[in-house]
Amino acid sequence: MIHILLKGMVMGWLVFGLLGTGPVLASEPVKIGILDLQKCLDQSEAGKKAKKILQDKSERIKKDLSLKRDELKKTRDEFAKKSSVLNAEVRREKEKEMVRKEEDFRDQVQEKEEEMRKDEYNSMQPLLNDLFEVTTKVAKDEGFTLILEAKSGVVYFNKTIEVTDKVIKLFNEGKIKKEKK
């Protein structure tokens, strides 16, 4: 409880310092913008393309794992039907084989999940870097002192300070990449 109060007091001091005395001491007023990063990823052309590629790969993996799961179930069902007529030693060997196949399948599922996490990171990281460049350009061109990410704890903001649509527009136009060349 005390930790929360102290955190609130510190945040209050920071906001007061930034907004209360900042403009008096600085030569320019503070201008704050809000960016919805998830909206940028969802609505930008590059974000949609990356998401489609990831979804297609995910569907292929799910289909492949589903086929393997069905094969494993079929093998398990066949073993259950035949196990009563098998001698004890053969039955133990088949049980060991089934356990090994089930463990292999679980391992494959974990590997594919990890592969998808890495693919998502590798496809999104360059987009995020580009979006931060575009956001920096918007901030500099329009005189923003600070741009906050909308989903990172911002409880309220006036929609007039949101720059998401401007960032998406510039990102889709590829202006930052063209200016760098």
C-alpha cells in the first residue's frame, strides 16, 4: 500500500515538474502526443502483411500437428484394440513405443510454439524500429516534447493529441525510408 502511495506521489511530482513548472522554465510549451502502437501494427500495410505471413505459417503448423495428432490417436486406438492379445513382453515394448511417440509429439508442439514466437519477434522488430523512426519524425516535425504509447498505462488522453493516424500514413507512404536514401 505504501509502495503504491509513494509511486503515486513520485508520478505526481514528475507530472507537476513536467507540466507545472516545465513550460515556465523552458522556452517552449510542453506538447504531448499519444501513439497506439498496436493500432499502427494492425492498420499499417507492412503490419498487415507481416501478420498475414505469420497467420499463414501458423495455420500450416496447426494443420501439420493436427495430422500428427490424428496419426498418434489412430496408433493408440490400434494398440488398445490389440493389447489384450499381445504377450506381456510385446505389450510392454508397444507401451514404451507409444509413450516415446507421445513425448516426441509434445516436444514437436513445444518446438513449433517457440519457432512461432521467434518468427513473430523477428518479423515485428523491424516494423517497430521503423515505426519509432516515423514517430520521431512526426514528433520533430510537429514540435512534440513527448509521445507516449497509449496502452502502456495511459489512463486518459484527449484524442486531439493522438498521432497514431499520422504515423500510419507516413509509414505506409514510406517517407522515412525514401528520405534516408
